[in-house]
Amino acid sequence: MNGLLEAYAGVAGRQVISQLHQLADHLKGMKVVHVNSTRVGGGVAEILEKLVPLSNELGLDTSWEVISGDDDFYQCTKAMHNALQGHSEPIDQRLLDAYEQTNRDNADKMRSQLEEADFVFIHDPQPAPLFSLCPGRRGLWVWRCHIDASRPFRPVWRYLRHYVSDYNASIFSLPDFAQDLPHPQYIIPPSIDPLSDKNIELPQEEIDEVNEKFGIAPHRPFLLQVSRFDRFKDPVGVIKAYRLSRKFNPDLQLVLAGGTATDDPEGEKVLDEVKTAAGDDPDIKILLLPPDSHRTINALQRAAHIIIQKSIKEGFGLTATEGLWKGKPVIGGDTGGIRLQVINYHTGFLVNSPEGAALRVRYLLHRRDRLEEMGAKSRKFVLENFLLTRHLREYLTLMVGLLHKADYRIELG
Ligand code: UDP
């Protein structure tokens, strides 16, 4: 067994790795290409970072391509993202022209690679038109939508649907997100990598150093949200919840840790709103971290008493799983993928308002026994449901299934 997979056997169990090999044996040597729109920042990049080398170790010839565009392109795809998550936001023709042109330019660069691939996974709307721009394609193409598209703004969905309906299949994170599309749709929730810098065990000294660096008092309760500065993540709502919680826990500290993804042009504006809402409260720390701050985020998640992810829309919310894996209950917005991860009174609490979040913070800080107990359950829940190995197994199963059109049965030992 090779190095990376061997290391995963230590966390997920040998049986899980042996199943991956059995599935991969049916796909050996096949060319697989993943395409998304950013190499760093955000959940998709986080997942591909490990999914790609692992599937290479299993004998598939896997690569990861990133499309790039100008400001108009990112403005367009951000508006699309917002519209798919329900904002009634028509998109200017000028921006749509930039979207199409960027895809044509990127197709020119990667056409031969995509056309030769046995499988192409296109992540999210940004590179969706590549399918129609590769007429010589010989493989199977899958559109992987990471967004909560359960109630999209119809005109924008109709526009995008025209690009994705001819794909061979699509993948959504939750059954609720599935759409009216003329091909098989698969439900595969995302995952975290337990061996990455973001999730690996850390020595206590490193956690202490991070606390010290950011002026966090370790003996005082600490609430953490790690997120891009995006309105759907509701950072201002988190500040409101913190202020309400302070009435009962005057010692409470809040850390909002974020950065900007290269494909998110709205980050700066939201950050300004957050700074205004925070005012000059010395117990609110707004941390702007460089994109490679994985160990720092890991340390913050381990140092925090409670993790919050108060999103009002969320495709999945990897940060919730990351928090649960560190044995912390998560207070999460009652939406999208967070509902898969946060089970009331077991792994955390689902909330619908700053008031609701504050109530749960108060409960958990008051009942430290429950906080500990829920934290232990949380870690186990991730071990069983949201590790990378489960995710990879489902991708491999989907590929074998598509290849053999489900007339083929594989018994996993
Ligand atoms: N993240 C990070 N730095 C930041 C903000 C987020 O490394 O400043 C990571 C975070 O730890 C998580 C991912 O980016 O792994 C965000 O994924 P999620 O699904 O929570 O949200 P998305 O950004 O994809 O909407």
C-alpha cells in the first residue's frame, strides 16, 4: 500500500482503504480531470487538494485544472452564485458575454486535455460551458454543483441549465438541491481531510502560540466563525449573537477569521460592514488570514469553546465539519448542508436568528458537561460520515456506475 493511503488506514480503518482499491481497480489508468475556478480559498479547492493526489495513488491518472478570468468574469460568476442561492438578481448581458468569452479562452487552453479525458468533473457554474466548447470529447462529463441551488432565481438557472443539461450526470450535496435535469443526479456530500494541516492533531504549544499571537485569552470562553467575508455566511449576525451572549457571559470573546477567495469580488465590501458592526470592541478579533493559514485555523478551531457557522444559505459548510472533527459542538444556521452535520442536542444546534444563536451559546457555556459530551459525539459523527475516504469511495462508485451503466455489480469485500 502506498504512503498517503497507508496513512488514511490509520484514521479511517484498513477496510475502508481496501474498498477504495477494489473500486479503483475498475478504473486503473483512466484519465480524470477536475476543473474549478480557484486553487485556494473556499471549500472546493480544499477538497480537490487531497482528492486528486489520493485518486492518483489509487492508479487513476487524475489532474486538476483551474480556469481564470478577468474582473467581469468573477463578477458574473459571483452574481450567478448569489442567484442560484436565491437572490433575485438578473445578470447584465455584458457580464454574461465576459462569462462566455472567458470560457472560450479557457477551452482553447485545455481543450485537448479535456477532450481526451475519460472523466471530466466540472465544479460549480464557473466552468460549466466547457462541455459545449469541447465537441471532440470522448469521455463522460459530470457537473458537480457545490451550491445550495434548491430555490434558484429562475432566469439565471434557465441560462445555466442550458449549459449543464447535456452533461452525463450531475452531483449535488443534498437531495434538496437536486434539479430538474435530463440526466442521472447523484447525491454526494463533501468531506474533510483528517490528515491535512487544517485537521491534523496539533501540539498544545502551537495552539497556545496562536492564542497569544492574536491576543485571545485562553481561560475565557471563545466563540469562532471561520468564513470568507460573504453575506451568506452572516458575519454581522454572528456579531449580534455575540453581543446578546455577552449579557450572560461578559467574558466571551469572538473571533471572525476569514480571508478572500480569488474568485470572490464582494469580500472587501462585506469586510467593511463587519468592521463597522464590530466597532472598537477589543474582544472581537477580525483576522484576515493568508490563504495558506491552515495550521492557524486548525489551532483556532481547537482553542475555541464553540464553533459557529451562522450561514443563511450554505452548500455544505466545511467549516462546520472541521469544528466537529476537533470535538466542538457547532452552532449552525438552519440551512442547506449544515443540517446534515449539526444534529440538535447531539453535535450542536441549528439556529435561525442571532437570538437563537445567543441562547445556544448561553446553554453550552452554562452546561460544560453537555459541551464536552456533544463535542465527543461530534468527532465520532465526522469519523463515520464526512471523511475524505467516504467521499472518494462515492466518486469512484459513481464513475464505475456511469461507465457500466449500472449493469454491473461490484461486491465490496
Ligand atoms: N477557509 C480558509 N481561510 C479562510 C476562510 C475559510 O482556509 O480565511 C477554509 C475553511 O477552513 C474551509 C473552507 O475554506 O475549509 C471553506 O469551506 P466552506 O464549505 O465552509 O465554505 P465556502 O467558502 O466553500 O463557501
